[in-house]
Amino acid sequence: MKRDWIPELQAADIKLLVIGIGSADSANQYATQVGLQGDTVFGDNEAQTYKLLNFVNSNFDEDGRKRGMRMISEKTVESIKGRSNGRPVSFFGLFDIPFLATNDDLEAAKDIYKPLTPQGDDALDKTMVQGGVVAFQGTTQVFKHRDTSVGVHAQLEKVLAALK
């Protein structure tokens, strides 16, 4: 987001608002990490925004998978492989994941990543909710992408095209 999305959206004079699951303090920390204005990043302790937008929760019941099985999918692997530089993915330096190759973006993210996980009794359920992107022109929704699993994000080019 910091390298690609923010500069492109600013250049196109497109306002970006970010809503994350968690506290206002976590939202402020995230804004600082990626270089956003604090008044454009919001915390949603109860994930109500995600629920209203029908974003994906990895604890689906409809297809019989066990809890969390959609967090990492074949599409996650494809997404990471598509940006790979050939080095194996290391799980926080503890061990390498043999079927995944990493990329420079992932390596850079690991260096600055600070978990800002939700708190409370249902924190794990909130952590498993995937995000997405919704774009509006005025009050009209012109684009929506639901992340189906980790790393399967909206393509910036498609978002920009929808907003032209």
C-alpha cells in the first residue's frame, strides 16, 4: 500500500479511507506505519463494517471446511508465487515453507510488520476476517473486491479504471 497504492491514489486525487478491525489506537499505529493521515484510518472493534460489506470470514460453515481453512488457499500460494524472487518463505525465521517462494515486497513487509490484532473474547474470529476494497464515485459504488484469502488483494489498476 505504501509504495504503490498511496502514491497512485494521491496522483489521481482519489481520497483513500481505511477501516481495519481493531481499536482506534491500532488504526493510528497502522496509519503511521504506512504513511497515511490519521484522520483517514479508522478502527472497527467489532468488525461491523466488514460484516455489512459481506467481506469473507475464514470460518465459513457453508462448504464444510474447518475453521481458518480459507486463511491460506491455493490463490494465496499463486499470489505469492506470482511475485516471487526464488527465495523460500521463512516463517518468522523459525523454518522455511518449502512450497512457497518469497518476494521483495513480502521481505520488506516482514521487516516493518507489527501485529495489530484485535482484542477480546472473539479476537481470533475477528483476526480471520479477510478484507477488501470498495470504491465510490460520490455515493455510487463502482468497484468491490473481496479478499478470498491471505494475499489475494484487489488490483490497483482495476480500482483506478473503475474510478475514471
